[in-house]
Amino acid sequence: MDKCRECRKYQTKLFLKGQRCTTPKCSVTRRNYKPGIFGPKKTSSRKSEYGLQLLEKQKAKTEYGLRERQFANLFNKAASSRFSTQEELLSLLESRLDNVVYRLGWALSRRQARQIVSHRKIKINNSVVNIPSRILKANDIISTVEKEIKPVTDIKLPKWLKLDLKNNQAQFLGKPNRGDIESDLDEQLIVEFYSR
């Protein structure tokens, strides 16, 4: 499915196409109705409780670019932790290496960030890595192998990351709290979906 159709399906910007999502060309801005061959519908069908839970889970999966099994494994890891499942789930999603590279502005989208990591262009604590799903630990130092990977200048850096522009490296300060994560996901619905 086209990335822009995905955003329209969930009626929110998931930033799957990088810079395009911030311009007037964004399909959510131009056509703020769900995709389909007949255009906007006059009546909206009400979703069941299960339908809402499934939609929220699919939205999170799409936003972070994960497959079903990857997302389920991450949920199980969050559920088995001693912290709140919903907060731990978002924290784990944000602590993934591909997401951190995206948040640092070294990539325009999470998809591009995953490719950068897979092509061995990122180092953690001076060791080259190629696993986008790696969960970072507190005080990990992330740097780029190639000097041409420059951060996007107008990026808003999250509180749990510290960027050193001069040396083109960053520090992962620790797992983010829910209050520090800017996301419109309703993680409670995702927990309810897996708790059925």
C-alpha cells in the first residue's frame, strides 16, 4: 500500500515519507478523508471496541515500521517487565536503534533510518552495527561511520537524546518516559487488544 494511503487510513500524519509530510503536498493535508475509489463517504461507520483496538495496534505497527511478529515480541517483552506495560511498550519502541537514528535527524523517515543501519553506517560505542531493532541502553554513544550523514537542521531533539554536532555523534541518555514521547498513540487500546 502507498505510504500516503497509510496515513489517510489512520487519519493522522505518520511521517512515512519524510519531508513531504511537512509540506502542503502531504496527502493528509490535501485529502483528509480515508482512501477509496469513491472519494469521501458521507456517513462514517462506527467501529466496535475490538475494531478500535486493532486499528490502534496496526497504526503503531505502521508508524514504527514493524512486522506483526516483531511487534508482538516487543509487546511480550513490555508485558513481562516490572513497569507499566503501556509505558514500557512505547519506551521500547522509541529505544530501537532505527527510531533513534530517525529522531536524531540522520534520516528523513524510519524506513530510511533502518536502511542506514542495515548498510552498516552507524556505530554504537565505536562498534559498527547493522541491526535496526537493537534496543539501546542508557549512555550508549551513537555515531556515524560516514561523515556525509548530517542531521536535518530543523529537527526537534527529544529529551532522552543528546546530539554533538561537532563530532557527529549522540548519546542515548536513557529510556524515555511517556511524558517525553510526542505520540498520538493510545497505548491502552494496544494493551487491551493483546489482553483479550
